[in-house]
Amino acid sequence: MIRAALCLLAAACLSSLPLRAATSREVATQVADTIEREYFDAARGSAIADGLRQAAGRGEFDRHQAPLDLATALTSRLKAQDRHFNVRWTDPATRGGESGPPRALPDPATTGFGIRRVELLPGNVGYLDLRYFADFDWDDAGAPARKAIDAALQVLGSVDALLVDVRDNGGGSPAMVGYLSSAFVAPGADIYNTFRWREGGASEAPLKTHPSPRLDLPLYILTSGRTGSAAEAFSYTLKNARRATVVGERTGGAANPGRPFGLDDGFSVFVSTGSPVSPVTGKNWEGEGVLPDVAVDASAALQAAHALALETLVARGAGTPAKWALEALRAEAPDPDAATLAALSGEYGVVRIDANGDTLELRQARRPPLRLRPLGGDLFFVEGDPSRRVRFERDGATAVAVDMLFADGQQSRYQRGAAEAH
């Protein structure tokens, strides 16, 4: 433990060791040279590089005497030119003297190929939390990342609507963008971005489309200011194809893909080597971001999108589960007051209703207690499962029975003990 702490302390000290002023200028020049050589737009790359060299020549970076500070200053200047520009510094000592760009990300299998959560929400609404778009080789029929997303879509194959959450997704592979998009549009749909490189181009259209696209599935994409790059491509593509409703905040505005290039002394710079163009809009989202169809705070996007999905399903004639789920989301009834808690609490045969703070809980034998949320009057729903409701029947002020109601039409009734009822 002591040795590990000393190593961390040493790394922290190295990151703040001063650089010579000339070294700051040398790093800036290396960054500029790389941009001029690799940026997708040669003319623009030269202009950006010239501006950076001139700034370095004027001594704008001389005051940044620590490598991390210098990396931050260079990044801040470049971000205005392209949201993907990013200068990083990694202590060469921690990399065993290796040169080149930073090491690759951890094995995607250890992070679920970007799939954080696959869940069924009330009302038969699916939820897919995707943290990055994992890469795969089209020539590999058993590519693990593709098998993983296929498995997730199979689990969600019977949902009536789907929410795809990319609020905390910073990007990834165009291959996954194209493949996942193809799960919701007709084969051959002309919606996919094409990329312009210095020489030639490429398309985000998948070489193999999803075998069972769901063309009429209500689809909602949740976004935030953290949503970037490939996650923006997914949102932008399906929004402009009028295939998905984007709910949340404007995205980060980083359209142009690329990769990191290694420099001397532990520095690297991420340079955009391509730029996408949508066949629908004729442009991309660089700088502007993807604007949501329904603008809400990112923290409220999940509930808002869930409600929109349920509204759509109810409008299409969905049954009781969707209606009850929507009513629970919209519920604004206040918590029961002290008199109501006292009137409803008690023994109802094998069921017991207890007051817990300002809410009620239903207990039955050794089963976990169910927290009840008010819908209005003496009607409540089970928190986390609005397909179950509890309705109290009163004789005067005191409850005499409790009905358990289920969205599939089943009911159970429990009467209060005679001694308690009076």
C-alpha cells in the first residue's frame, strides 16, 4: 500500500513539473504539424495549424509550465475549431518508455460492449442504456460486439416501444451506428452518413443489416450535452429520417471522427481524419449538436420519454398495462395526511397495511413490503409496478376492506378484522 501511494504521489508530481518555455512551443509545433498532415480538410488543417504556430510564437503557451496544463491550454484553443480536437499527456515513465498514442481502451468484453442496462419498463416499454458504440469486423460472423447487441435486441424483441439512452455515450464505432440504426428502418433506406476523408470516402450504411427490423416500433433516443460523436450520429440519423424522437438536451456537437496521434514526451493529439454528411440534411452536427425534438433536462429525459412512449401506445389502443403505467407517471396526488394513514392502516386478513413515514406499505406474510403511491382518493399503485393497484373501501371514515387490482383483470379482496373495523 505504501509503495502504491508513493507511485501515485510521484505521478502527480511529474504531471506538475515545469517545462522549458521552448518545450511548450515545441509541443505546440508538433501538434500543429500533425493537424496539417492528418486533418480531413487539407486547406482547413493548414489554416488551423498556422494559427496555432503563430499563437505559440507569440508565447501564448509559455506560461503553462506543467504538461497537463499545457495539454489543457492547447485543447481549449483547438476545440473551437473542431470539437474532437484533444491534446493529452501521459507520463512516459508509467508507460515503460513507450512512444506513440495512448494505449487502447480496455477489452470491450469487460464493459459489456457498451451495453450497460437492458430493461423492461412498465407498460411494456423497452430500455437500452448504451454507453459507447463498440466496434466489430463485418467479416467476422461471430463478432462478440455484434452478438451482444443482437442479444440485447432479442431480449427487447417483444416490447411495444423502445427508449435508447445515449445520455452518457461519448461515441464509438460507425459500424455499430449503422447496424443498430438498421434495426429500425427498411433495408436499403438512404439515411446513413457518408464520410469524406482526405482521399476517398466511406459510408455508415451497414454491410449487413439487422435481420428483423421493427419499422413501426415507437422509438425514443435520450440525449445530453455529454452525448458525442457516434452517439450523435445515431441520434442525428434516426431523427432526420423521422424514425425516432430525440428527448433531452442538445448534444455535444462533435461530428468529425478520427484518432489520437502520438507526439514526443508523452503528448498526443486527437485529430479528425474524416467528416460525415447526412443524405437527408446535406450537412452534419459539428459545433451545433443534435437538437432534441422534446427539450427537457437530461435528468428528466427518461421519465419524459417513457411518458411519451406510453401516450403513443395508449393513442394506438394499448391495453390496461400501458394506461395504468401512464397514469402512475402522471400521478400528482399528494401523500396521505396523518388522518388518512391512520384510517387505512391495519390488518386485513393475511394482508397488513402499515404507515411508514408519509406513505403506506402493504405486507403479506414473508414477502417484501410493497410501497404504495397515491393516485387520488383511496386508490394507490405499487411503486415500481403500476400494473398492481390497491383500493380501499370505507365505512364512514374507517377502511373496512382492501382490494388488490391487477392490470390483467384479476382481483383479490381482503376484509378488515371486525374488532378493528369498529
